[in-house]
Amino acid sequence: MRGIRVRFAPSPTGYLHVGGARTALFNWLFARHESGTFILRIEDTDVDRSSEDLERQMIEDLTWLGLEWDEGPGREGDSGPYRQSERLSLYRGFADRLVTEGKAYFCFCTDDELEQKRERMLREGKPPHYDGTCRRLGESQREERRSEGRPESIRFIVQGGDEHRLDDLVRGEVIFRPGMVGDFVLIRSNGLPTYNFAAAVDDATMGITHVIRGEEHLSNTLRQMMIYEVLDFELPLFAHIPLILGPDRSKLSKRHGAPNIRDFHRLGYPAEALVNYLAFLGWSPPDGREILTIAELIAGFTLERVSKAPGIFDEAKLNWVSAQHIRAGGSKRYFEQTLPYIPDELRAHYSEEALAEIFAIVSENLACFSRVADELAPFYPGPPELSGEILDLVRGNGALFDLLIERLGAVSEWNTGEIKKAVNGAGKELQVKGKALYMPIRAAVTGLTHGPDLVSILRIRGREDILASLSTAGCRET
């Protein structure tokens, strides 16, 4: 039995988006679960839109996600080359073979003529298939058209009358009725292959056993099955995974958040959290857990658990999943990734050890690293600006602040236990406790009404800083 071989075959015509990344992930997880081979193939025959820069960025994004390929650019294997632009002679050879065998023919119709045929068929209420004009040409007629300098493509001969059945591993039985497609182009007049021809030839010659791709490609499958049949290729198994929609159940777009993987990277989402979330856009484990490591995803992934229903991209759910990963990993796992997002002022003021401790505290509420600055306000040094509600909390507590300055100034060791003991002792002496004690102190030293554990803030900020803030607050008594 041949080993499992799957592929992800993006076109470098744009950034790697959520749908493409999810397709790559499902192929990668399936290959890893089955101890198979994951191949990266670059479909770069759209010369007007493809670019080396976009290919490089796509490869960087896949690498960041951890979806390392076994064969592909930079990891050459026996099935290479892995860019379609380097495989053109292969496609031409198979196309010429089909012409020789009478299974394809040269077509000289111009774009204008093809559009006129299409419009006429639509007016007649017929499917807009090619009408077979050039299929009926003799050799002298073909030579005459060549001498006229007409565009010359190669079309596949579609034999009518037979229906095709596909046992899709996700969607079940799919029936393609006769007459769904007309003679279609294999090689364009510019010498480049069409998507369906190149994909079928590549999948067959690379030994792909399972084609796992988005549901939107189901319409391409009939043409590819026909190509497999006439070239006597072994048909792979197909699994068309569900679409990804926005929360409003419309096609996912930029307005639904950050649909490009590069955007998520820049925002500071942990790669493993994004992978965890993408896996659940159309798949679920049997035990119902939602937070899984990469190893657990690999162990549990099967095509049988892939849903037919669309996956719904929900940024709020992504943030929840990401927050679970950050909370579990803490500063030990994620501090280095967070450092670039910490404002320069705090990086200059605190030691790296103190910053790691601050991150460990604020990571309890963090969905992505770029939002860390919003959580760091309580740790900015110096007396805060006091106004409005905050000023109201401070007023009338001058005696408390004075006593705290005395008690905290006398603490022998500036640690959590001693600080808490001094604060509670001052409260006991003034007969205040709970919110009545801690809210005015928080307002005085942070300018906020809520945030992380107050005693931890006091300890990390340092004695001099806290005493200065309490002194300034005490001066705002009136």
C-alpha cells in the first residue's frame, strides 16, 4: 500500500488568508496523523499576478504557523520541481500526447469569438459550453488558421453521455450529470496550462493520494477526473472541506477582522493559538475540548470528524482561544514574543526580570501581544493624573495616605507579605477595609479603578515611586 501523500498548492497572487491556511493545516494534520508526506507546491502560472515576493511571504507565514513541508521549495524531493513555472514541458508533453491520441485538439478561436458563442448560448437558454467549432477542423483548415497568426490553444474532448460519481470523504457521494462541462482548455494560447490540467498532472505525477481542499473547488473536480481517466492515472481520494464564513454567514472578508495570516502575526497572536482556532473551523475532536496543543491536534485529527457545515470565523472566539494559550504559557512561554510590544518607556524603566513578572500578571487578560500596552497602565512610574471619578475617590483620604506613607516607609523588606501587612495595618487603625481601603489606594497610585492585584503593583513599582504617588494624592485633599 502506498504511503499517504497530500499537498497544499497555493498561488502566490496574494497573502495567505484564513481559508488557505486552514486548508494547509488540514493537509498537514492529516499527513502528520497518518505518518504521511506533506508537499508544498507553488502554482505560479498566473504570470500577471504571481510574484516572488508574495511567494516568499506565503512561505514565511506557513513557517511561522509551524506547517513545515516534507517536499517543496527548499526541500527538494523526487517529485520536483515544486513550482509549476518549472514544470511547463511536463504539461505540454501530456497535452501533445492527448492530441496524438485523439483526446484533445487545437483550438484557434479568439477571445471575442468565444464571448460571442457564450452570449448566444445564454440567449438560447443553453449552458455556455464551447460549441466544438475547432474539433471539426481538418489539417488544412488548422494550417490555414496558423498561417493567419490566430491564437492556438489545446482543448480537451469531453465525451458526452456518461455521468461521473465521486465518493467524497467529507461530502459523501457527489454525482456529476452528463453535459455539465463542454470541451475545456488544457493549454492556453500563451503556452501556459490551465489550473485544472496542471493540478491534475501534478497531483498524479507527485503521487498525491488525498486531495484535501476547499469546497469551492468541487466544481473543478469533474474536469480533473476526466483528465485522470484519459491519461490512465490512478484517481486520488478527494475531501472537500467546508467554506469559512463571517459571523453574519456571508463570505469571509477583511471587514470580518484580520483574514490574512500576516495580520495575525503582526498583531501578536501566538502561532499555536491561531492553529488551534483554525483547526476548529470545520473540525472538532470527539472529546469536545476546545484548547489543544499541536501534538493533541495531530493525534486527534481525522477526516471523519470534518463537518459539511461551514466554519464560522468569530474574532471573539479566536481571542478567547488565544487568551487561554497565553494564560497557560505565561511569561516562560511568551515573554520574548511580547517584548517588542512593550512601550519603550517601560522597557527603559524596568529590568527584564521585572518586565517578565509584569507580563506574567497582565497575561491573565491578554488575547494577543499587541494589546499588552493597554494592560500596562498601572505599572507606569510616577504619580498619575487625577480627575473626575478618580479624584473623587482620592479626596477625603488624606489621613489614610499619610498613615500609609509612614507604614510603607518603615517596611524593612519591600515584598508582598510586608506590603500587605502594612496596608491592612493602616486600614485597621483607621477602621476601613475591603474596597473602602483598597480603592482609594489604587486610584492614588494608578489613576484607575480596577486592574491587577494592587499589592503586586505596589511591590513592582517600588517604594519610592509609591510613596511619591501617595504624597501627591494627599496633596489633592481639597
